[in-house]
Amino acid sequence: MISFPRYGKAYLFDNVVNVTVGEKENRMMITGLHTVVDIFCVTCGSIVGWKYETAYDKSQKYKEGKFILERYKVMGPDGSLYLVAQEDAEE
């Protein structure tokens, strides 16, 4: 079992697109033990977050089947990666 580093703000989603999933593994998180799979960007292959498969604490069951996207991993620490992508799309 490993602990997963956090990179600041993260957001919980019911559904995400343009990702692939990794192998299931148990992780001890701040909120307890969970079975999760990493999720990877289909374009660059970077880990952008994870999906909760199983929550072992009753109070955390609402997370099952949902996805965490970490802002830093998706947009960079200041959001600049998102802005660059938007500028490229407008050209």
C-alpha cells in the first residue's frame, strides 16, 4: 500500500473524458483506505488524477465510481497550461 502525493486543489467529478485508467491498487489517503486506479491523459500519457473504485470507510462511500482531477496536473500551478491550450485552439 502506498500513499499518494497531493498537488494542491483537486476536484471530484462523476465523469471525465480523454483519460485511460491504470491498474487497481489500495492507497491510504487522508480520508482512509481506498482502492483506486490512476487516470492518464490520452494525449500526453501523464497522470492527471485517479478514480475511486472502493472506499472502505462508510462515510467515504459517496466517492465510489468518481474521479479526482488535480488542478496542478491538468493546468499547471498557475493555470498557464490551460491558457496556452486555449490560445492554440483559437489560432
